[in-house]
Amino acid sequence: MRTRLNGQAQAALLFLLGAAVLHAGLTDLHLRYVKAGLRPLLLLSGAILIVTAAATVRYEGRRRPHPGESHREPRISWLLTLPLLALILVTPPALGSYSATHTGTALQKPLGFPELPARGPLRLGVVEYAARAVHDDGRRLRDRPISITGFVATNGTDAPYLVRMSLNCCAADGLPVKVALTGAIPPVLRPDTWLRITGTYTPRRTEDPVNGGPIPYIEVTRAEPVPAPSDPYDDWNG
């Protein structure tokens, strides 16, 4: 005879799933899975799951069992809670240099470029710098000190890259945008090390060996290691 979870067990799993989703949404954990802008939807989804679990418990408490109906469920079914506990207790690593070196650059031409400050250093994301350098020919970047932050990726043959993964929705569709480094590059670079690069625009470009996409360079004047940011992804799109 086929067995299935009874209502109480289903409610428990719904509650655990809702609690896990709320936990992710209320902390920086959700940034390892989805874009920051989707946080409200995560919180709403978690709340709905918990309300559904409560409604299921209430319904089961009022429901009268049919004659001969069994409320026993297979104990092995409770192993379904393990992935939920893993979601709460284990923080997955962000996409890093391995993904970057095995995937072509995802640089796209933006719809437009917002205005930049007229004076002073520019602090840009990797994606914005690459987009302005390639699709705007660096016209608003010339002769300006520029600071960008990303992680290091190397393929052993070309110049090292400073990379930021760009998301459309979630980490499953994350793709890299790369900026090649030249100039005062540190003699030893470890993949996945996060660096803050200070430098200047250069019109030099190269092609991504994976997909032939354009990769701009930045002339490095200073490089310093920094901690990985709470949100490791870059969703700038112009």
C-alpha cells in the first residue's frame, strides 16, 4: 500500500521551508542565491508558506479521520527536512574564478549611461567600467582616477582579470564580466582574492578566449586586498 505524509507532517515541512526562506530573506544569505531586489518577494513567499502551514494544522485539527485511515507516515520521509536545515545552517560559496575562467564574458551594451561626477575619482562597478570602456569608448573615463572592486581570475596565459558576476535573476544564471589588468599588478595573485583596484582608463582591449567577447583593460596604479563584500554580485545594467 502506498504511503504518504499526513497533514501534520506536511505542515511541519511547509513551516520549515517558510522559516528557511524567511531566514535567508532577513539576512545576507539571500544574496548568495538571488539579486538583492528580490528580497521582498522572498519575505512574502516565506510568510505565505508559514501561514499555509498554520492553516494546514488548523484544518487537520478539525478534520475527522475516515474509518480505517492511517495517520502513520514513513520515518524516512523526514529526511526531506535535511535540505531545509542545510539551507539555514550552511552558507554556499559565491560563484568565483572557476566559473569566470570557464565562461565567456557576458558584457552587454546598456540602454544608456547615467551622468558621472564632473570632478574627482570615480568609484565604479566592474560591469559599469567595462560597459563604459567598450560601448562608450571610455569618453567619460579619460584622465580620471578610477576605483573598481572584484575578485581575481587567471587562466595561466593571458593577463589576470578582475571579475564580477552579473545576475539576471539568481545565482543559477550568473555570468562573469571581466576587466583585464595591466600596469602595477601585484607579483603574486591568488584566484578568488578580492582586490580594490585604483587605476586609469586605457583604450586597450582583448578578446575573451572562451567566447570572443570584448574585455577592456584598466591601467593599475594601486591594488589592495579587501574582504569579500556581503553582496558578491553586480547587477548594474545602465
